[in-house]
Amino acid sequence: MTGENLISIVLFLFSIGIQLTAAIAALLLIRITRRKSAWILISLAMGLMAGRRAVSFISALTSGKEIRVDTPELIALAISALMLFGVLRIRGYFLSIYSTEAALAEEKYKSNAIIEAAGDGISIQDTSFKVLYQNQRHKELLGEHIGEYCYKAYENNQNICNGCPMAETFKDGRIHTAERHTTTEKGIRYVEITASSLKDAAGNITAGIEIARDITEKKKMEAALRESEGKYRDILENANDLIQTIDENARFIYVNKKWKDILGYSDEEIKNLTLMDILDKDTIPHCVELFEQVKKGKPLENLETIFVAKNRRKIHVEGNISPKIIDGKFISTRGIFRDITARKQSKEFIKHIFGSINEGLVVISPNYRILTANPAYCIQTEIPLENMQDKTCYEISHHSHRPCYEIGEECPVKQTFETGLPSTATHMHFDKEGNPIYLEIRAFPMKDESGKITSVIEIFNNITERTILETQLRHSQKIEAVGILAGGIAHDFNNILSAIIGYGHLMLTKVKTDDPMKHYAEQILNSAERAAALTQGLLSFSRKKISKPAPVNINETIKKVEQLLSSLLTENIEFKLIVSKEDLTAVIDTTSIEQVLINLCTNSRDAMPDGGTLAIATHLVIMDEEYIRSHGYGKKGRYALISVTDTGIGMDKKTREKIFEPFFTTKEVGKGTGLGLAIVYGIIKQHNGYIDCYSKQGKGTTFRIYLPLQGTKPADAQTVIHPVISKGTGTILIAEDDADVRKIMKAVIESAGYSVIEAANGKDAVDKFTENKDSIDLLLLDVIMPQKSGEKAYEEIAKIKPGIRAIFVSGYSSELVNKKYLMEEKLNFIQKPISPNELINKIRKILER
């Protein structure tokens, strides 16, 4: 084998290797370029070329031919080399591209990571203000709004917001900043917006970047700081102390409102003042020395000095001064002072208070000894101050050698010493005459600077008058309550008695003169009349009895019943009547006042079984504030005083306190109902008057009656003539809820010739009248009825038939009827129990008008 042949074999094999390498490189480009078809075809072509040459090479070897590399083979070798070179260059190109893309991807990942990790919200908007991108922080801060217009998404506007930084950036391409706030699901958020532009290669603005920084907390802190500064300024301005700041030259930098109010200088005047201008001239040298100490950094506490106001008034102050030093340099002083002028005058002030207080005041030590007392306390105890000092409070107040709390009394001083709190108690003492004195005692602690109680102030307030008034009020309320009960009982009795009396009278009209039943009927009527008198007494006590008040001369009224009153007394009792010369005209019901006098004279007679003197006297009394205060009752004005005095056995205190209570009596069983004085009390109260009793055992009794006077003269008495009227005709509507009373009324009225229509209540009365309005001549209405009262029924009926005549009937009083119906002449009232004759006469009189 020649050398030439060997070179040909090597070149031949090298060509095959190049072609196979190119085929393999082409296949490898599939992974790099991600293009399969093209590189598979190229690899297949290169592989076929390599296979063809391999076949030619093997064929030459097996045939023994000499292998030579000719020109075509060289050209094929060159092509194979070029193809391998091309494939390798393409591979390098794509590797470079993908390396760049990977780098770009990595850079994008890093950029996105940085943007997402940023503490601020970042968004991108196009030139139409549409949101193109938001990082996560931006979404958390303002909500996700990609694809929406920023002005609508963030501030719910229909157009671009005023002062929008992005709009300004789109105009000039510069960076702009603004503060905005928006409402999110988490509430109002404050943000600082920084806008910058994005430009293309030509420099045109294509979009904008918006960086939103959450400044909500910052805003809150700023608001809190402003509030804190405001509070600080407010505290300084509204402090009760004088606050001032002065510089190193003793000129005022700041003074608060209290300082200006007390010293009286204006802001303009303060600018020209120094510390020396407001100091008392006697204190200036010492204050200058102290100011120099403060400038060296020494604070001062509890400093006392004297300021001089603009009006030259001296003001004593006490306070502290502190220096303000920055970097070792003195800047200013801050002084806080309190006006102690009043405290300086406190001893004189306290002495004046002690002397002017009307209540007794005493200062007591922890061992209950009196340290000092005011003049009022000395007057109350009738002991000079020098004689009570160093004595115990219980010795002076209770005349006891033991503390009051040891003898069962509540001690407010002890309570205050133990608790440190004010305490109150009420004690009863007795004056020299043995009369009770009620004292309200209040104790207040006095403490030192450490809070320890050093003494107690005890204040004595005489509440005797108030206690008596409270007792009288309770008694009056009790009497009023029993009076209401008595009025209700009397009403029920009156209904029952109306039936008894009515049927009794009907019985008398049916029996003959010689009939034994007539006597029984008369006895029934007599008993019924006595029962009626008793119910009238109950109504008088309850102040609900119908009365006919008119202007009457009190003196003349008493003179008219003088003979009657004298006849009530026994021969061993002397009767005296003493009337005043003044004209005592009062609006009274004469019958009721006569009953009062009869009851009082009867009691006086019974209180003098062995004889004595009974005197009735009248006087003019003017009640003023002093009179009312001393007596504990009354109303300012002119009064007729009627006094009934006897020299009988008198009463003790316990008896005197109960005499006006109903059913209370000191008489034996069967000799008194216990209603006499209760009725008297009710009558006087009904007349807006007052009654009291003065009595002592063995020294007699005096009742004093006060009746208010008026200027109207008494009317002349007129004789009333009742003509005899024949049997009547007409129809009467009776409205009465008590069936028994209604039946007897019907029987009595029908016996007198009238027709009757019955109604069980007010509503029934209106219905019955509506059905028979043309035939009914008179209404007989009970005042108090179920469903509709007599008054309401009358109002409705009067609308149907104006001018209809009516009579009101009740076992209650006129106080339960609207007074206009009693005062008008067209309306009438009859008090139960009703006498048949009285009822028929009333009906005839009204129908005959």
C-alpha cells in the first residue's frame, strides 16, 4: 500500500466522520431550536451521504481496488465540512439566543420579584388612565382594579380628579406627587401618589407608573400629634395656675390665659414687659438672685413671691420654676404659680365665716375634745367658748360623762373618724322647759397633707320646725286617706239609705193612721234619718259633702246660734261670747260652721263634769311669713279666728295628736262615735281653713279655727215660698246604676203621677233618650255610672235636645261633678240619701219653670 493510497483512505474516512458528525449535530439542534422536521431531513441527508461513502469505501476494500481521492470526493469532503461548520454555527447562534432569553427571563423574574416585594403599591396606567397593571401591595392597599379607569375606581369620579399627579405627568413628562384619600373595604386610606412616565424609543409617553405609599398611619399620628399639642395648649390656656416662660433677659416668651386674666395685661403690653415689671419692689432683689440660680440650671420649688397686677393689686403666688437647657446652653425658664392670696387671708376669712354662720359649728379632736366653736354653737349651748374648750363634745351637747355612741346614740363624729367620710345623724335634745329639740348633725373630716384625719367639723342644724311640719304632713295625709275611705263608705250607705227611706215613705202612704204598722214605718224612717246624718258626717270629714257657701258675717252667725249653744250646756257651766268689732266676712256654709260649733261645745261640756267656763271669741288675724313660720302652717292673708276655750280636764300630748282621727274617742262605749272632731276637721279644711288644739291635762282646752276672709258683703236673707203643687204629669228618664235605688226612685216618681223610663248606666241613658227624645221632659242622672258618667251622658243628650232639664244625684260629692253643672241655674244637684218628698218637690219645681 502506497503512501498515496494511505492518504486517500484517511481522507475518505475523515469525510465519512465529518458527515456523520454533521448528521449528529443536526439532530442535536432539534433540542436547541425546537424544530424537528428540518433538522431530521438534514441529518438524514448527511447520514445517507456518509452511508454512501462508507459503502463505496468498503466495496473498494473488498474488491482490492486502489482507493484514490479524486476531485468529486474532495468537493464532497469540502461540502461536508461546510455543512458541519454551518450546523455548528447555527447551534452557537441559537445557544446565544436562548442564553439571552434566559437572562432576560431571569431579569424579568427578578424585576417582578422586586416590584411584588416592594412596600409601596405600584401600578401602570395608559394615557387614558386605564389601569394596566397592579402589584400585590397596590391591590391590597386600594383593591384590584385592572382594566378600570383610576379616577372611577379609586375616587368614584366620572372625570379625571382635580390635581391628579398622573395627569400632570402626562402633560409635562415630569415626576409629580400628591396626597389623596379613598374609601376601601378597610375604611378610608390616605396615600401619597408619585407619578412618572413611560416612553417609547421615539420619546413619546405611552403609559405612566404610579407609586402609592400608604400614609394612613402617618396621618393618624399627625392628627394625634395635633390633638396632643392642642390638648397641651388647651391645658396650659385653661389651667387655673399662672404659667409663664421667660428668656435669658427675663422677657416674656409665653404666658397663659390665667396669667393675663389675673395680672390684667394685654398681649401687646406683655411684649414690652420683663419679669421685674410684675414683681413687688420689695421682692425684686431676692427674685433676681433666684433667677440667676435658675439660669445656671437649678430648679426652684415651693417659691413664694408677690406679683403686681396692672391695676397695682398685689397677688401672692406660690410655685415652681424649671430651666430649659439645650446642649449646655440656657434657653428659657418655665414657671407655674398658684394664686394664694386667699390662703394668706384664710385665718381672717375663717374667723369671719365662723362668726357669720347661723348653724352651730364645732371642731372636735380625735379624743372628742372641743378645739373651737363658732358663736352660734355657744348661743345654742349657752356656754362661752372659753368654758367649753378642752371639754368633750358629749359633755357639752348631751350633758353626759359617756360618749353618745356608748348610750345608744348614733355618733357621726365617730363614724367620720373611722371612715374618713362625711356622716349625718339626727338627735333629739330637750330645752330647759323639757320641749323636744331635733338636731341634724353633720360631720366632715379635716385632713393634713398626708391624708390623716386631724379633726372633725361638726355642724348642728335645728330641724325642730321641719320635723313638726313633716309630722303634720304625715298626719294630714293619713286623715286624707281615711277621708277618701269614709267618702266611699258614705256613698254606699247613701244608696242603701235611699232605698230604705223611699220604701219607708211609700209604706207610710199605704197604711192608715190607726194601723200599728205606721209606728214601725216611722221608727224605720227615724233610724234611717239618723243613719243619713251619720253618712253626712262622714262626707263632711272626707270634705266631700255638698255645701252652699256664701259671704257671711262670722260674728252674726255665732250670735244667731248663741241660744242653741247655751242650751247644750249644764247649769254649772258659764257660757261667754266675745265677738270682735271688726267685720269678719267669710265665704262659708252656715249650717256646716254651726255643726262645728255644736260639736266643739258638746265636747267642752263633756270635759267639764264638775262645771267650769266655756268661752267663744272671734278676732281678726293677719297671717304673714313670721306668723306662718312660728305656727308651722297657714297661707298669707286675713283670717277670722274663732277660739273655743273650756276649763275642763284637758288632754295629754298623745291624746292631742289623735283627736282629729276618725273613730278615735276618749268617751265610754256607746257615748260617742269618734267622728265629732274628725267631721269638724273635714268641714274646716273644706272651707280652706285651719284648726289646731292647745291643751294640757288639768288646764283646759282651746280650739282655734282660722277661716279666710273676703271683702264681699253678706247677701240679704230672702224668704223662699214653696207653693203647693198638684199631682204632676210628664216623663222622666232615670239613669241609675244601683238597681235598688233605681226601683225606689221609679216607684216614688210614678206615685206622684209621672211616667218613668229606666236606664242602667250613662250609655243606656243616651240610647233611651234617643229612642224617646220627644216624650222625655226631665233627666234624673246619677253622677258616677259605668260606661258613661252622668255628666257625659247629659252633654250628649243636650246636643240632641238643647235646653233639656236635668237633676244630678249622687252619694258622692259635688267635687266629683264638673262645677259648671252645679253653678249653672239650669242644673240641680240632690245629695243621697234622697227623701221622696224632697225629690218630688224638686221635680215639680223644675218642671213648673
